[in-house]
Amino acid sequence: MQERTSTTERYTRGFAAAVVAVLTLILAANAGPARAAEPGSAYQVRGAVQMEHAVPTAP
């Protein structure tokens, strides 16, 4: 038969799991995409049509 764990031990394990989860989310949020080889290459779209207004206005 298993021993009963104390309340303090359960809360400690839960708190440790919460800290690990938060740290994992923070590290994942800070992991951004790699930098482009050329400064402007990430924002260039070949063959794109430039428009003055994206949304048509009513007459």
C-alpha cells in the first residue's frame, strides 16, 4: 500500500510544476525566428502589386 503524502509535499510539487510551466512558456515566447541573411530579404515579396488603398472607399 502506498504511503500518504503530506499536504506540504503536494503543494510543493504543484508549485514546482507551475514554475517549470511558466519558465517553459517564457522561453518559448522569447524564441523568435532566425535573422535573415540580407537585411531586407525578409520583407520583400516578389511580384506584389502595391495599392494606395487596401480597402475600397464608398463613392
